[in-house]
Amino acid sequence: MTLTAAERHRLKKSAYGHKTPHQARIRAQIVLFAARPLPNARIAERTGVHVDTVRTWRGRFAELGLPGLADRKRPGRPASFTALQAAQVKALACQLPAETGAPLSRWTCPELAREVVARGIVGAISASTVRRWLARDALKPWQHRSWIFITDPDFRTKAERVLDLYARTWQGRTLDAGEYVISADEKTSIQARCHPTLAPGQTRAMRVNHTYGRGGALAYLAAYDVHHAKVFGSCEPRTGIDPFMALVAQVMSQEPYASAKRVFWIVDNGSSHRGKKAADRLAAAFPNAVLVHTPVHASWLNQVEIFFSVVQRKVVSPNDFTDLAQVGDRLRAFEARYNATAQPFQWKFTTSDLDDLLARLDRHTADHPEESSVALAA
């Protein structure tokens, strides 16, 4: 038996590769030994297989070459289901259960199996078979994501103003060094829940008791300097116009904001700072302050929400406070700790990304007009 250089290279790679399956390794070794040449009995002894096995793979390689070392196709058991039945199951999985009359909020594989049998699509089917079919097309009808469609007719205009400020631009002009951008909002209902917490240990996570004694709640108001990564916060028993204006005064009464040329305050449409009245109220109290609203239902454009997510993960959860005073103390202590090392958030969503988002939503609305109650304004 004579091997070409390419065949010998591939056979050696298979015979001595660490990731080669055992059967493929044995077959490659048989052929390499046969090329020396060695008799079948000696090859069987060296590889630890029966001599008939050596004879089989030696003959297949002589007849077909390297492809002859692969397993031949086996007929297997006849298919139990047709391609049409599999397609019908997948089509049912892509429908909401309510549309089919099933009293379910979402499909699971056992429920789908039960439904297709009830409809007479198949006589009997297991949930694992349904799961395997859905996995081929990455269908997961048991999962869901919440979302809210854009309803603000001025969405792009408002969002563009906010994104321009993050890029230090206002009405087409670059902001001066004496102009600042503040992102502000309220984190409401931070509760004081008293329960004993056990510290972590070796191979043991921290343990938090699920029962607790409720100790009330407070609101955490925060103003975040977008470009200088500095947070100003206050804890209040409730939200409202007065607590928000107190936060503004806390920031605007100190330098460099007190003598700044302009300070832009980015806020959402909460009741504490909603509409033109809030903008006028802010300008009357501080002439160098400019209130800028995010679009309706678009608080994700407000960078202070990122800071609030940090507070939730590092300060509030798991919640173990003896009283509201301890909640306030920890929030203020974390605020000082955060300001000591904070860096500006790497905000990457630009006006170009905004245009892409609106274009995708336009296409989605054209395909699913029933999901949009208000036409988008480009």
C-alpha cells in the first residue's frame, strides 16, 4: 500500500491528534501500519482490535482512499413524523395561545405537544420531540421581553437634543468650557427592610432571609454631571416639585455651576419636572439653567439611570437596613465613595444610531401596523 504525502499527513494527524475520536484514530493507525507494510495479524496486535477489523479498514482504504475510513450511512428507523407535521408544530409555536383559544399566556413544549395532539396534527408526540424541532429554528415561545412602542410624535427632535448634549453640542454649536450637562431623576420607594444577613464563607454564598420587617421607604434624588462624572444626591421622604427644586438649588448654589454660562438639566417627564411650567420655574430660579426633556417613555436616554442601576446593585440589593436613617447614611456614603473614583460613562448611542433605530421601527410598523397606535415622526 502506497500513501501520498498528503494522505500520510492527514492520517498522522488523525492517528495522533488529541481531539481525534477513538474509532478514527484506530482506523488511521491501521492504514499507517499497512503502508510500512505490516501483516494484518501484527497490525491487529499493535492496535488491539480483531484481525477482521484490520482487514475491513485496510480494504476500504485501498478501494476508496481517505473517504473510505468514514462510517457508511445507515438506514436507521423510519421517520415517525413528516416534514409537514413539523412545520405545523412550528407554525403553532409562532402564534399566541390566545389566538388559538388556549387559556395560556405562553406556550411550553408540553403544552404544545398536548395541543397538536388535540388538533389531530399528530397521533402522539413527546415534549422532547417538540423541543428538538423548535431548537432547530431557535424558536423559544416560552420566553418573552417587555417593550413599549414610541408614542411621542416629537421623539426624534427631543432625543436628538439629548444626544447632542452628550456629545457636547447644542443647536449645532460646540459647548464652551463654562457650560455643563446635568442628568437628573428620582429613584423612588427605596425600602428599609430589616432582616438578618449571614456573611459569605468558604463554598457558601451570602445568605439573605426572605422574611423582613418593613421600615418605610424614601426617595433618592440624584443629579449626575455627564462629562465630569460627579453625583449630587439627596434623600427625601417623597418626590415632588419642592424636593426636585431643592436638588437643583443644591447643585446650582456651588461652583462651577453657580457662575457657569449655562447648565443643561436633562430630565424625563415625571410630575416633578414636567412640561413648560417646570422649564419656566427652573429658569426663574436660576437664569443660567436650561431644562431639556427626554421623549415620553424614553428614560433610557437619561444617563442618571445608569447610576441608579449601580446604586441598585451595589447599595440597595440585597436590602438589609434597620431604618430609613441607615438607608440615607449608606446612600450618602456610597455617593462620596463613587465620586472619588468615577469616570464618565462611555455613552455610544449617537444620532446615527437613533436614525437606524427609527428606520427599523418604521419597517416593523409597516409589517405589523396593529402594534403601533401612533405613527412615528422621522
